Amino acid sequence: MAVGEPLVHIRVTLLLLWFGMFLSISGHSQARPSQYFTSPEVVIPLKVISRGRGAKAPGWLSYSLRFGGQRYIVHMRVNKLLFAAHLPVFTYTEQHALLQDQPFIQDDCYYHGYVEGVPESLVALSTCSGGFLGMLQINDLVYEIKPISVSATFEHLVYKIDSDDTQFPPMRCGLTEEKIAHQMELQLSYNFTLKQSSFVGWWTHQRFVELVVVVDNIRYLFSQSNATTVQHEVFNVVNIVDSFYHPLEVDVILTGIDIWTASNPLPTSGDLDNVLEDFSIWKNYNLNNRLQHDVAHLFIKDTQGMKLGVAYVKGICQNPFNTGVDVFEDNRLVVFAITLGHELGHNLGMQHDTQWCVCELQWCIMHAYRKVTTKFSNCSYAQYWDSTISSGLCIQPPPYPGNIFRLKYCGNLVVEEGEECDCGTIRQCAKDPCCLLNCTLHPGAACAFGICCKDCKFLPSGTLCRQQVGECDLPEWCNGTSHQCPDDVYVQDGISCNVNAFCYEKTCNNHDIQCKEIFGQDARSASQSCYQEINTQGNRFGHCGIVGTTYVKCWTPDIMCGRVQCENVGVIPNLIEHSTVQQFHLNDTTCWGTDYHLGMAIPDIGEVKDGTVCGPEKICIRKKCASMVHLSQACQPKTCNMRGICNNKQHCHCNHEWAPPYCKDKGYGGSADSGPPPKNNMEGLNVMGKLRYLSLLCLLPLVAFLLFCLHVLFKKRTKSKEDEEG
């Protein structure tokens, strides 16, 4: 694919149209030839098994490492939001034909963590190769750790990365701070979208940046023309960068990789500003229709200049300016990750740090010169928030797995319209006995996937495929003619459950149950005076919802539908991050509750759940105490002839021995929505029911034995009485 004359024409046009209104390019200066590695130390990580009160929660791993004259305990857990589902990797043939693969990616071997006893420490490692590869940041020092591949004793090399710049004069960004400020003024005056953007939802902390990485041909050749090696380098770099952004509550998610395996479709040597512009044009015409992304970065091996990278400032969500170019000159993953983190920061609206900008370390990531650091400054935080409030709307919602990439085709492991199945790649399909490479079923196969499919055959009618969960749920069974389990149905809203509670959207809620869930089994709902006093305050501990940025006070009729208030609390639980427990003394009562503040992107455990009773024949619905007459109850017990229960689709779910739709005729239970239950009632019982049934069977001999003993004892006493009378 050649750039040619059309590209030159487009470039000139872009320069004329965009320079004054958008082309705010940031350069990150490359200070070569600095010495970034000291002599390595050999370390052998030892796994630490935590026990007792100090044990970490499930999912955490702990290792002991000794280097730099000290022993460190590293705690880490899997980074679960690093890759998109079915990550596509694009390569090219020698004839420049596009190839796509979805290689198997081990997604449970990338970790984030910290060093015990070291505040603000940071750990980003992978164990995919059998050892530890990645970064350790301890106080002001940053280390890179690599496994020794030939070691039989789990040996690793730990390098301390030295950021002292030996280049004189030191190189700096090609764009001065004054020019950035001027460009931002021009951009603000022309960018009407920015002025008119909505502020709805800006307080939600969590952001999700979908990143596409493109790797140039020279970097590919540097990696011995091995696409797998390139992929692993990208994975490790993005994992490290993701750890930089976690304090900002930003998840960097890799949604695709494009490797220029044949040749570069555009020049990547020379001035980086031109490379960035050419890449933005190429992306607009060649990548946008293939991969969904918020930002795309090009990794190049080297450049004629001395810059480490360039990116469009505040370009996030502003196609085609959501791009950056980063120089990946060697194998130093941590050093390059800092470069990528810096340039991505520019996309998110961050500018270079000034003398007034500070962070927890000596240097911060957005310093104009390359510095080895892992922290963003206070200035970067402020600029990031300002940028995402105004123009970063695309990064707010979490990416929907089905929309990670748009290209539909046979072989992506997603069954799409016109496909009977999809087994993936040639290698994956070779192991699939049910599905062929062309996304059709193997001869003789009835199905290839689904809960009601086993060994390429439909499971028999009456096989339990979704167990009942709680008294407000209903079971479902396979119908024998489909691979899918019927839709999940549950008990109709408004049917009584537990004590003084009603089913609502599959759950049985009341204030007491919720207090026990938060504060333990001894807790119970507080008196109405607690609800009256706290929920009418309109703050994060007591309110009836949030409108815009304001907590809404509860009106007196709705106080039981705001935040749950509890009493008889003996133990304060370990709540999830950002949650706070409040203790409020009111007369002789201590009211306990939890907070919810603007910006929390986690479930609110302290809000009164919909369906909770708030008065006679009233339940909470969306923070209001509403009459139950508003619930649709077209189906009544009489509809089911008192032999079943109504489900959420207004149909009868009949007891065993009665048949749907109205439980009038003899049958085997279930509903028109549940699938046919088994003829043998034992098969239709859930696990708990089976256990109770088996327990009863086990108790029967014992009961019989006790009755026999009582009978014998009674006979003996009767005989003894007769002997005495005689």
C-alpha cells in the first residue's frame, strides 16, 4: 500500500484546515545516549503463603524478593481488564493482503500490585513466560525484572533504571509550552463540539480507554520478524501503562493490534510530526472501519530526530486526531511504557509539567524530558479532568464486549447471522468435534454450543439447565429440540416471600435482610426515627437519589426508600473501596449506615433496594414509596386454580402433577416459559431439594428404630405392671 500523491494532497489540505484549530502536537524529547540500566542483580522469587489475620483476600499472590540489600514482599493480583474479548491481530502478506487472526491469549498471567510496607509503590508484572517480567517501583526507584530463561532455579535479573541524563545539551519537546497554550486557545475558539458537549455523567470516576496499537515494519524486523514476540511486547507494555493510569481510575484496554509485517505503508523515519500526520490519515482510511477504538498509537523502531514521541493534545474522541507515535528503540519495556504513558496523557488533555506541578516522586510522567517515574502530577490530574469533562465522552462507559470490534466474519468465535456455529481458527476447529471451519455443523451434529448441548447432541427434554436461586426464582429445563436454555423467568412481582416481604425482580428484599448483608447476622433495621432524621438530610449518608450533582432529600412518605439504616451492629465489616460507615447517635439509638458519593463507579450497597416494603401494601420503587396496585398482576392464584404460582410473564408455573397453562389438567408442572420439567419429580428437584429428600431417606431407618425401641419399652413396662398387679 503506497502513500503516493493523494496522501501529499491530503496532507497539504489538512495543514491548511487543521493547523489553526486542532494540530496541537506534543513531542517527548529523547535524551540519548543516556545510561538507563545499572548492573543487574540475580534474585530468586520465593512464594509467600499468608495465614491468619494477615492473609490476603482470595486472588492475591505474594512473593518475597531480595535485591538492593533488602527483602521485599510483593502482593499482586490478576489485571482482568487488559484485553478485549477475542482480541484481533492483523498482519499482511508480501502482497500486502490483510490477514486477521485471533490467537489464544493467556489473560490470567498479567498482574498489578504493590510492595508491602512501601506507600505509593507500584508493581506491574506478567508470568506468561513462566517467570516474572515487568516493573517494580519502590519509593523513588524503578526496577525492571526479567526471568533467566535457562535457569533451573527460577532465577531472575533485576535492573535498577537510572534516569540521569548524560546528553548535553539536553533535548526537549519540539513544541514549547507557549505554543501549546496558543494552540489550545485557537482550538477552543473553533471547537464548537467542545462548547456544546453535555456534562451529564461527568462525575463518574471510572473511564475506559480503548487502545489500538500499530507496530511498524522496522520494529517487527527488530523482533526477528516474529509476530508473537511483538504481541507479547505490546501486552507487557500496555499492562505497565495501565498501572500508571489506575490512580486516575482509568482502565487502558487493548482492543486490537496491527503489525506491518510486509512493509511500512507510510514513511516512519524523519520528522515525527509528519509521521503523526501521515499515520492519522492512514488510520482514518484503513483502521477506523476495522477496529473500534478511542485512541490509536504507532510504535516505530527509530527516527532521524531526537524525540521520543508525539501525540495530538486533547485528541481523545476527536477522530482522526486520536493518535500518537512512540519510538520503541530497544527492549527496555519499562522505559518505553513511560513514553507511551506520556503520549497517551497528551491525548487525554495533559500538557507538560511546570515547576509548580508535583507528584509523590521526584519527577512526574508529563515532564518535558524523559524521566523514569510512574506518577502523574497534580497538574496532569486537573488537565485530564478538564479534558474528559468537555470532550472525553467516548471513554466514559465500559466497552460492551460485543462491540469491541465491528468486523463480522466466520472464525471470530462469535456465532453471527447465517452461521450455525463458529469454532475459531484452523487449530481451534481441528479440536472441535461439532463445528466445521466454514461455520456449519459437522455431519451428524445437532448443535455445537449452548447449555442444552452436549457431545454435539441436544440434551434430553426435562434436563435442568438453570437452577432455582432463592424463593423468588423459578427453574428452567431443556426442551430437547434446542441448544439454548429457555429465558430466565421468575416469580411475579408482588407475591409474598420470607416474612413481611414481597418478590420483586427475582429477589426478596426487606430492610432487615439488607442490614444483615451489610453488617452481619445480628444486625436489623433501625427505628423509623433513624430513617426520618438521616434520609431527610440530602447528603451522601442520607438521600433519595441524585439529580445532576445534587443529593435529593427524602420527603417524609419516602424516608424508608432512601438509604438503609441499621442497629444492633456489633462488628464493622470490611467494605469495598470508597465505602464509608456512619455511626449516628439519636436519643437512645445508634443508627448505622453507609455512604455513597458522587463519582463512585461501584454498586451502592446502602441504598434501599426496589421492592422493599415501606408501608401497608406499599413497596419502594425508584426511591419512592409506591402502592402495590401499580404492579401488573393480570395473573392471580385463581388463574392457576390455586395449584401454581404466577411468573413475571403473567403465566402460571404449575406445581408437580399439574400441567400448564392453567394447572387444571394432570401433568408434570412448569410453565409455558420454563421448558418441560421431568416426569420423575426427583429429577426436577433442585440440589437443596435433593439433599433434603436424601436426608429424609437417611432419617427414616433411624425413626423406625426409635419407634421400635419405644414399642419394646412400652411392652416391657406393661408386662411389669401386670406382674405387679398379679
